[in-house]
Amino acid sequence: HQKECLDYQMNNSNFCKMIHMKRTLCQKYKLARNGILESGKAFDRLDEAAPSHLKTEWLARDRIAQSSRLNDPSAMDEYEINIKKAPSKKEIELRLLEE
């Protein structure tokens, strides 16, 4: 009897998930569609702000990385983000004490 009750509850739970899936997926689709529009606008602003000589350099580096990635996976290191970490409060204090 216990197995039958668990099976019934699991089937009911899965059925409810399936019924509500349409509404959830539609909401997520609408959010994603709006996000695409916002991302496109942000990209256009960024693209307009970047100097043309840098864009051509980036495209050339992209082509090189894409063409050599099969033979040399380290070519994809081109896409790594290189951001310097901000100094910690302690490092700033030490630097100020040294000055």
C-alpha cells in the first residue's frame, strides 16, 4: 500500500510539473526575448564606442584563435579575461605607510 501511495504522489507531482511547465516556459521565453533586445542595444553602444583600429585588431585575433583552436587549444586563451584585482585594504595601508 505504501508503494502505491508513493507512486501516486510521484505521478501526481510529475503531472502537475508538466501542466505548469507551459506557463513557466512562456514566461522565461518572454524574459529571454526582452534580454536579447537589451543585450543588442548594449552591444551596439559598446561597438560604437570602440575605435575602429581596435575592432579590426580584435577580429584578426579572433580569426587566428578560431582557425588554430583544433590543433592548439591554448589558442583559445585569447578569450580569457585579464582583469587586475583591486588592491586590498591592507595593501593600500602598507603602500601609504611606505610613502
